[in-house]
Amino acid sequence: MQHERPVSRKPKWATDFITMPQYNKLIMGTGDREIQLYELSSLEPYCQISSLETVPLRLDYCYTGPDECSILYGDSQGCVNIILITSVGETLRMWKKLPKIENVPNIGIDNAVISQNVTYIRWKVHQDWVTKVKYFPNICAIVSTSNHEASSLVIGCVLPSTNIEQQMREIREVCRDGKAKRALSNNNGSPQPRAPCDQTVFPVYKGIMTFDLSKQHNLLVTGGMDRVLRLWNPYAPGKPTGVLKGHSAPIFYLFISSEENRIFSVSMDNTAKIWDIHDQSCLITAHPKASLIRGDMSACLYSPSTKALYIAADSLALLSLRTSPQPQGHLIVSHMEPVLCCGYSHEFRQVVSCTEGSVVKVWDFDTGSHVFEFGGAHGQSAITCMTFDPKGRRLVTGGRDGFLKIWNFNNGQCLKILKKDGESNEVCDCTYLTVHRNTYVMSVGWDRRIDIYSDSPDEPHHIQKPQPSWQDDLRRGHIEDILCVAQCPPSLLATSSYDGEVIVWNLVSGHIQCRFASPLQPDCCHAQGMDTCVPSIIFLRSRALHAKFSSAACLLSSGPTGCINFWNVLNGGKLLANFEASRFQQLITKLAVTKEDTSLYAADQLGYVYVYDIKTYALGSERTPPRAENYWRAHTGKITGLQIVDNDQVLLTSSIDCTVRLWSAYGEFIGTFGQRDNWSIHTPSSWKHPAVPYEILIDPLSLPAHRILEGETRVSDVINADNSEATSTEPKSNSPSKLRHPPLSFSDTDIMEEMKTSCYTEEHGKRLRHEIFKHTNKPPNHGGPKAYHTLKYFDIVDTPTTCERPDLSLAGIDPFMSSFVEQESAEFQ
């Protein structure tokens, strides 16, 4: 809804707003020291309270009783102002009839408090601007905050408490001086401090910007400029009961969800976090780039009914809380947390998988059995990427803590820690490379730089720092987070970033060879909010290393709406072809190619794997997509790992659905790591195929699409279409009927009519009966009807549920009746 301001009214600065749902009104504070009320349905001005002492910065409203309410606002002088209104409906209707200023009914605060229905209270609480004020009816108190350290948060009463000693002292002063002194603030609005017994003060370093209070948990949560969340007992202001660290910007918004035992926090850098109240640990971090939030934040709200977080920046973002349930007992999982990466070690024939819970598991590739695991690899931080050294004996992991670690993954020993000085951000990808017989570990991530660490066995230090950055990387490198890195020996390196840019580097010199931006589809009409990130790139090494392919595409990158782009990088960089790989227009998350670069495997966010034949594709400019060989759904969530084991013709996949799986190159399901039964990789009979994972079968996205289910047509239309087809295909009464099956016997006339209606080759010397069946798929009839053709059928007589005992005496076989008759005849004689 949008409301246009009349021409006669001048623009005003809106400081805050809140709704009056019981009266269908919207309350808004302005920079002209006014509180304006609008009709909530039409946003038409209703009335306004003007001539306030200061600018109302923060507003709150509470329905306190039948036709009673309170309007609170904190101002720039550190005061908490309270307007208590009784008979609200009548009072608002009376204000509606007052004279208008700028076409809005107006009443000054001095005139408003004269009414018996209005009580105005003004407390001097803080020594700085009020950053937030809220009334909690369950504790009958007002909580207000400011950036002043000595009075950062104050919990105080609405009205002063009754103090007998204070009243006796006033009575003595009245008797002595002969006049009364007012303890409350006068109607002129001069602020009065609260008595110490009427308020509780919480001093906090650098003040408090936001807070929330839960009576159920007896918990008060505060956040401010120091980027720290503090947990308090509302009745013990001395020391916080817990401190939560993790935000890198001032805390802007807090909300306690008592039902879910969660704390929601949002910082000024648009980062949202969810904390567990009991464990006091961070459960989820929503980065603004992943949430597509851009610009400066202006407002934030969590809705418990919809379980969604609304963030207003350059646009309004809706973050729905989708908590993944714990894996059920009948489902087979490899981990208890989402799997973020996996890899295959050729040296040991083992599979390594890493999770969001910083757990590393080692599996036997040939049987699927669990070999070894260790946890806490990166503390509480998730493992986001992994790779093996050239020999496949050591494991390198990168985490959200910004560290790289080199492991002996067979015993869990950390051999080295690779980190930068100062604060480190998340590592998104890493790889091993060899230059001039020297090996290096390279990592990219949210630091937007390429970090290179020397991997020398002679290095004595356990903690190692990166080498100096390339000059081109510092001057002309990525301006957004780097998501992926790929290498093509001996001298090519490619990196891709969040904004869709791909840069190709010369490994030897460190200079940029070419750069390109991911193109958008011509039919794309909403490019403004489209996700243009490039999470996966890969080289076609067989083309990049041969001169005859100098004009062909040798670099592949994922693009928006499920597209894959083919680039030529040897002649200055050029887009040769692109096509939509995902059938559902979902972002392609992982790419993999076979050893000879003949087949391309692509995985998307829905868990589908697509296979394309690219042997002769993009050798020049292409407009048609490559031939699709196969596709299947491998997981129910986003695929985070995709690797081809060429020697065994096997595909390795991992996903956020907590599973790691093996597939044949043709999509046959081998098994899930962690299942009870082992497999033999070279014995197809031990595979799960033709079965598929149970959770994929029951997932709604796995159901086949139909025009009725998609809402493109109605059921009645399909039924009517079927009826019309049946009517059109029904034979006419005057036309000869064509049987579905051939008759049991044929006459010469039937054979001649069949020859006229059907086309047969003329071959002399063969019988016509045999010629009829030569070109049909039905077997000929040899020698009359089959046995089942001669079977007779009889109607089954309905029998009653209760049966009558047959009279066996007539047949002379009833022993009871026979003995009775014999005994009776003997007695008679």
C-alpha cells in the first residue's frame, strides 16, 4: 500500500511508527515533535498530537484494558514519555472533530492532558538519546535503553509506587509551609527522575541499542555497539549470566522466541544469527550475500506466527526459518549434520566427508564401511572445503574460521595450520598446485584475495603464514567474495566470485590473463535481484593443453538460472556457448568432467545430477545445447560435492541432506555411506540398484510434473478432452467393426479385404495366410482356439450367512437320528 502526500502538506521526517490494532490506527512520530495517527486500512490522516517537548525517537503502544491503552515514546533528551488514555474510542473521535492544521485535526499536548481521559507522565531516565522503549504488561514495567553507559538499560514502573515515609514527609512539610508540593511531574511536562526503588539500572560498556525480555525464561538479552549479546537476569543487574560473541558489527535487532528456546539477532552488516538459549551457542548464521540483502538496514522484525524474519534495506527481505528435522530412524544418513564437501583419495581408495559440525569421516570406497572419524577439526566452525595433496596422503580442510589445516586423516593428527595475520574470514575453496616442482596450497574466500601457502617438508613452523599477494590481485582483483578456484597445469588458474565475475590468471607471473562476467539470459526480465554468483568452475584440460583447440572453449562456469557457460581463454577470453543445464532453472552448484573431457556432470540445488555429451561441443560458437545423456535425482537437498572416479566409472556425491552416496556413471544407485549392508564396487549385484533412496521417493519435488498438478489446466478440461477423443474414435454404426485381436478363423473373403486395406509386399509362391502374419507383431493362430477360449463360466449363487443343517436322516446316515429312531422303536415294541 502506498499513500501519496497531499500537495498542501509539507514533507516530514518520520522517526518511528507502531500500530494500534484494536482501533485500526497507525501511530507515527515525526521530526516536528508530533505524534500522528492514521487510518490503518487507507493510511489517511486521522488526527495528531503536536507541541511535544522534544522529538519522539522511539514509539511503543500497549492495550492495557477494556478501551484503555498507553502510548510511550523516548525522546532526544533521554526521557520516557507515557500517555495513558481511557475511553480511547470516544477520545479519538473527539480529537477527530478538532480544528485542522495542514488538513489534519490537531490537538496540543497541553490541551490533551486537560481531559480526564488522558494522563501524561514524563520520566527523566537517561543522559543520552533513547534508543528503544517498550512496555511489558506481564511485569507491568517499562524498559528503555540508551548509549549512555551509566544508564544503558533501565527497567522502571509506569506510575510511582506508594511510599508511606515519603507521604508522611510531605504532610509535615505541608503543615510547616502551609502549601503542598507535587511529587509527580506537572502537566507542563517537566521531567522528573524516578525514585531508586522504582527502577533497576543496568550499566553496559558502550551502551545498548536493542533488547528483548522473556518472562517465561526470566531472561533479558541486550546488544549494542560492542557487537556482543549479553544475557541477564532481569532482577540482578550486577553481572550478565552469559555473553554471546560472533557478530562483526553493532547489534541492531533482538528477539527471544520462548517457544523455540531461540534468540534471533541481526547486526548492522545485515547478518542474522540464531542462538540456543540453553546451550548459549550459535546455531545458524545467515550471511547477507546468501540472503540477497543489499544496502543499509532500516528496520527488522521477527514474526513468530510465520517463523520468518523481515529485514528492510534497499528492499524488503523475507528470511523464512526452515529448520531441518533430525534424521529419522528409518532413513540412512552418513552424518548427523549437513555435509559441505567430500573427496576421494586414489592412494588409499578412501572417501573423506566433512560437515557443518566440523566432523571429518573416512569411508572405505570399495565396501562403504566406516573407517575412522574425528570431530572439532575447526572448533565450532563448519568445514567449508577440502582437497588432497598430489599424492593423496594428506587432507587439507578450510573452515568458516578462516583457517586452513593439513591433516593425517587416518589418525586425526593436525600437521599444519595455515592462517593469515589479524582477522580471517570464511574460506570458500582450496586447492593444491605445483609450480616449478614446488607445491603450494591456495585458498580463496570472503577475504577477496588469493592466499598462497608454501607446502615444504622443511618448514619447521606448525603455524604458517601466506606468501605476499600478487600485485594484480591487490590492484585489479575481485571486488566481491571469491567462491571457487580451479587450476589447469602448468600455468592457468581461474577464480570466480559472488558478483558473477570470472578471472583467469597466469600462475607463473601472477598477472591477469583475461576476465569475464556471467551473461544473463535474453528472456530474463528480473535481473535486478537475480543471483549471479558462480559457485563452480572447471577446466577442460584436454583442450587447454593442445594447440589444435586454441579456438575452442576450455573453461566452464555455472551461471544464473541453471546455465553453464563455455569460455575460450587462450585468445583473450570469449563466450562461445551457454545452455540451461538445470531442467528446473536452479543454480548449478557443482561441475565435474570425465578424464577425456567427453561427458559433463552438473549438480543443482534441488539434488539433481545431469549428464551431457560435450565431446564435440563448443569447439566454436554454439547456439544449440549439447545432447543430454541422462539425469536423475541423487539427493533431496543441495549437492555440495561431485567427483568422478574414472578408473571405476563411479560418481561420488554429497549433500546438505546429511548423506554421501555412490552412483555408477550411468546413474545406478550403489549405496549410501553409513548403510548397514556393505557393497562391492565391482559387483553390481551388491548395489542398491534398481532401488533408489527412500527419502527421494517420498519427497514432493521428486514427483513427475503434470499439467493438472502444475495448475495449467483443470481436471474437468482433461476429462472432457478424453471424452471427446473417445467419441471421435468411436466407430460409426454403418462402418465395419475392426476387432482389437484377430478372429479365430479366416475366410478367403476376410483375407482379400485385409489385403486391400493393408500394404503387403507381393511375393509369389507363398500363401496369403502366412503373408498376413509376416508383418504383424502378433503370433499367428495355429490350429484353432486355445484352451482358455473354450472355458465355460457359471454364475455364483449368493448363499445366506447362516446355513441350515442338512437333513441327513433321509439318507440314513445321521447317527443321532438313527439311534433315536431305533431306541424309540424298541420302546414301542
